[in-house]
Amino acid sequence: MTKTLVRLLSLGLGLALALGTVFAQPSKPAPKPAPAGGSGSGSGSGSGSGSAVIGEKAGTDESLQNGGDARPWAAGVKQSEQQAALKLFHDGNVVLNQGLFAQAADQYKEALKHWDHPAIHYNLALAQSNLEQQIEAYDNFEASLKYGEAPLQSKDKFDHAKEYMVLLSKAIGEVEVTCKKPGAKISIDDKDVFTAPGTYKGKVKAGPHKFIATLEGHPTRVDATYVTPGAPFQIELKLYTTAELTRYRRKWDATWMPYAVMGGGAAVIATGGLLELLGSNNYKSYDDKVRACAMGNTGCPNSASLNSTKLSGDHEREAGYVLYGIGAAAVATGAVLWFINRPEAYEVRPEDLNEPVSFKPVVSPTFAGAALTGSF
């Protein structure tokens, strides 16, 4: 209801102001550039009571006929630039009075490129208010008041601008967006506003809005609750990278087990190697005894000690081989257990972190807003 009323009032007032131009001075000619050495602002534009005029009539106010501090809005502006602005300003007034607000706004914007005159801001604001560009209209009405009534040549226009700002403020809200994550790109309603870290403050139309934070190429969209006029809507975007949200888990907590099994297997293999070494020594001892017998040409008696030496070597070597197999199997088992219990990456939700993650309204004596934590 409020938004509709504001639109109707804005449209009605804008049309009344614009049409007032037509009826107030229907036959007034187009403005003429000011003569060299004059005020530098030209004569009246013929836009009537509704829209502002750039030119000040010669002789009406001596201070307006002089440059410098007396007319700061003309200081440093070349005569050629003023004349170009006057031409565009007049063309804008013509289409404004015809109700062609978009075309009028384009003409005024071009005129402002040549001369930043409060009257141009005023008429541009009139056009924008009828195009439902409330924020832009508010800003241009505000710019038209910068130097008071003098550049508008009318107390009525000065008062109208202030009244319009009050009216438009009922359809405009303020947002304050903060993000501390370096590199995050923040946009409001698909319009980029800043790259974090930092804070953005600006005006938006009253109503729902969406905030998009993009980090590492992944966008996160958040639809805000209704932004109302008055107290600023404050929101903080707490963003996390994929690495910050990555955690690791295992099948069981006993991470030492695979290493213990592999270590045990390695110990068994070492024991097998020791037994094989003992067996080799017994074989060597047996061979030495047999060789000694052969060199003495006396033959080698089939003694129990000689046979025992060879038998010990056989048993030790066989045991070594067995332990090799057992140890190798243990090492392989440990490796399999390690593979099964290896760290597995998974991603936690931001709300699982220590800082609560939510998007909920926040109301205090100084502001109304929301606290948000986003994730990727």
C-alpha cells in the first residue's frame, strides 16, 4: 500500500510540475546562451514553474552575474561547456514537458557531463521520479540543494526538492553489507558492489533483496527479508573456503593398529633373517668339518655331532623361511588396514563450526538487519 501510494504521489507531483511548464509559459522561446563576459549561465530556459532553469536573467542579482565564489556552481566551467549544457538542458525540458521522461533523463545526464549545475540535477530528478527510479531521483534532488535556492532561482523549487526527498525516503531503504573474507565478490541484486574485505553502504528500494557472495568461483545466494525505510539493514557475510570446511575421518580411532601390525611383521621377518643366518653358519661349520676329513684322507665318520650340525642348519633355515612368510603377511595386512583406515575427506556445514551459521533477523535500538554466514 505504501509503495503504491508513493508511486502515485510521485507520478502525480511530477506530472503537475512538468505540465505546469506548459501552461505557465506556452510560447516562451528557447534559451539563448549568455553573452561573453556576462553571467556565463545564459537566459531562462522556458521550462516554467515545474522544472528548474539554469539561466539567471541579467540584472536580477548582481552576485549571479559574476563568477567566482558568488556562483560556485559555475566556477571553472568554460563558456563553451556551459552553452553545450544549456542546449542539452533545453532539449531535455522539451521532452520532459511532453511526458517523455526517459528521453529527458538522457538529455539531462549528457548536460551534467558538461556542467554540474543544480538545476540540471533538479530536472533530472523530476524525470527519474516519474520513471520510479527513486534512489537516483533522491540523489539528484539532494545534489540540487547543494548551493541553496540561488541556482534554482526559485524558493518553490527548493522547497519542492526537499518535499520530494521526504516523499522518496519512504520508498528507500539503506543496507550495510560487511564481509571480511579476502577475495570474496559481493553483489546486491546482481550488481557488484565491492570485493572483500570491506563494508558497503548504499540505498536500495524498500522491499526484498538478494545478496550474492562469490568465492573461488562458487556463488552463494541469500534472499534478504524485506528491507524497510528508516533504520539501515545490516548484514555480515561470513564465508568459508572449501579448505576451511574440509575435515578428515577414519574407520576407527586406533590409528596405531596398522602400524603395529606392520611393525610386528617386520620384526618377524627380521627374526626369520636371524634364523636363516644361524642356519647358514651351521651349514658352513658342517662343510668345514667335512672338508677337514677329506683333506686328511681318513674319511669322515658318520658321527652324531656332524649330523646334528647339518640338521640344525636345516631347521633354522626352514624356520627362517616360515617367519619370512608370516612377517610378509603381517606387513601386507598392516598395509591393508592402513588403506582401509586412511583419512577420508569430507566437508562440514558452516553451521557445524563453532560459530553458529544462520540467517535471522536482528533488531536493536539502533538498527534492524540480519546476521548471515554463507558457505561453498
